[in-house]
Amino acid sequence: MMKKKTGSVEQWLQFVGKDKLQTFQDNFAKAYGVSMIFLDMNGNPLTVGSQNSLFCFTIEREHSVRCQDNFQNDMDSMRSGKPFLHVCPFGIVCLYAPVFFNDQLTAYAGIGGLTYENSTIPETLKGRFHITGCSKEKAQNILQLLDSMLRLLNVNISLTQRDKKQQPEETVPGRLRDDRISKREHEIVQLLCKGYSNKQISQQLFITETTVKTHISNILAKLNLHDRMQIVVHYYNKNNGTAPADKENEETD
């Protein structure tokens, strides 16, 4: 089976913030009464385990080889890039949800500390080791919820940065610049001088028309002008009567 290409786990952790990820994990584990941890694609922990299962810890001490083989099988399944559920030989239900970043398989979230209500684990052990009993339907619901939440983190950072580099920032000619107004307001001034409507400006700058109106109001107040036409006249005069479009390639100060 072909392995899915994996992404940079360091970049993902930097993007989401390791402290925030730990807080999310702790809260999720507490809310559902489970143990939880994030793992890289080699099975190494990325976070400190939340509500670690004492039952698993005890079993691992006595059956380390069997537990390791079981985890290795889970690791092989993780590389499919799909969420899955697995019941270990000792009756613990394990849930795994993939983490994608830049559209690449990057890590996995692992959940334990659950068992099915009709499992072979005695009730006395469930109580002693705080094992949460649940139905198969509930386990599936937990997995689906976690998988949906983690898919929200699949942001294509590389593409976003590349697109920004390919779209050079429009600069305002040196004679049009004014220290009294902000960089965004300069951009709006330039488009006003080109005859753009509020709707066209909002589409060009990817902001709402309400935001455009607010910026124009701020420009008027800062320059002590009364309407948008006065803004155009002001900057045409500042540019010696030449349209800004004719000056776009002029070097900035």
C-alpha cells in the first residue's frame, strides 16, 4: 500500500500553538471521560497525555510485547489517512483521527480509556481504573466529532504564502502618499482616483462596502475634506494634475 505524503509536524505545531493544542486535548479528554494524546506519524508523542489510562499502564507492564505489536498495527492503519476505531486484545477501545496540514497527513489524535458496555473487562476493574463504558454508536460519534474538528486545521499555508508573492502589492506613487492616512487608506485613495465605486473597491481589496465607507469617512476627517470628489481633486493637485494610474511604476520615497 502506497504511503500518503506527510507534512511538517513542526510547522503544524507552530501554526496551531502547542499550548493551545494541549488545552484543547485536556478539555476534550475531560468532557468525554477518555485518555487522549497527539502523535506524529512515527508514533512519538506531540503532547502530554491527558487522563492517561491506569488500566493500560498496568497491562503494558505485564504484556509489553503484545501491547507494542498492537500499537504497531494501529500505526500501520494510521498511514491510511482515515479515522478508525480499534479494540485492543484487552478490551480497550482505541480511536484515531488524522491531522492534515497543507493537505498532507501530518499527525494523529489518539483516544483510549473507553470500553464497550458489553466488554469482557469486569465491572470492578472498570471502576478501579476509571474506564468509561460506552456504546459503539457513542464511540463512533466521538470519533466523528474529533475528526471534523481536526479537519478545520487543514490550512494550506504554503499556497497562501506563494499566492501572496505572486500578487505584488500595489504601491501608491510617492507624490500621492500622505503620512496622515494609513496604508489601507492610501490604497482606497488610489482606487478612488481611478474612478472605482465603493463596490468595486470592496471587491478589489476583499473588504465589505461598509468598511470602505468607514475608511472614506476617516480619510475625509483626517484631510478636512467633505466628499469623495474632494479627495480625488486633492490628490490630483498633489500629483500635479496627473492621474495616479499614469504613475503606478514611479519609485516610492
